[in-house]
Amino acid sequence: MKSLGKMWTLIAILALSSTASQENNNDTAAMIVEFDIFSGKPNPTWHLSAEQAKELLGALHGLPPADEPVPESGLGYRGFFLSNPSSAEEGTSRIRIYAGIVTMTKGDVRFYRDIHGIERQLLRQASQHGHKTIADSLLEGMFNP
């Protein structure tokens, strides 16, 4: 069972990294990050370069399984979604990162603990992409109790 989980993680990472490893000559994003914070209006998104996507995918490697999924959240901050626009037609699902849990969906749903600080890294990026007040407040509340 443990090796099946590792194999599934590797498949998800390879599927998402297929574009991240290609040349990015036309400045097309290798990955899109969605900051899931709004209800009733579109969530902010930004594009990661191939290099940034490769770094993020590396952090997804080797995550230990989580004992249980993160509870659903109502209004307000609900984490991040990662998607790879060029592999969407290949059936690659988005990855959700929220409350220290990484959820990967592709046929079935798998939960992993965010031991590499991916959520913190994405909150820092959100701050740099014009969402400083919200992201910094979340960083302070979540990581500096």
C-alpha cells in the first residue's frame, strides 16, 4: 500500500513536470497558482515560470501520507490550487494545498503532509503578487502562533 502511494505521487509529479521541464522560450507559464480566498468573485491567479514550477514540484516529492484529509472550509482562505495548463487535456488534476495538507486528485484522492513548507512559500508569493495584507496576515497567524 505504501509503495502504491509513492508510485501515485511519482505519476502526479511526472505528469505535472512534463511541461515544467520543457524550454519556455515564449514565456508561457509552466504552472498556474490559484489563491483560493474569494467567494462570489474570481480568485487571484499567477503563473510560475518553468524554473519556479520545477522547484515547486521538487518540494512535492517525498511527502509523507496524511492521516486524514483537511476539513472543508467555508468562506475566506481555502488554500491554493496548482494546475498545469498544457497538460489539462491529458487529464492532470489540480493539486490543492491547504492547512498543511497536500491533496492530489487523479482518479482517486490522496492526502500528504506539507513537510516542505509549500503553503508558506505560496503565501509569500501571494504577498508579492498584490495580496500582501491577506497573505501576510495568514502567514503571521498560521506560522507565528
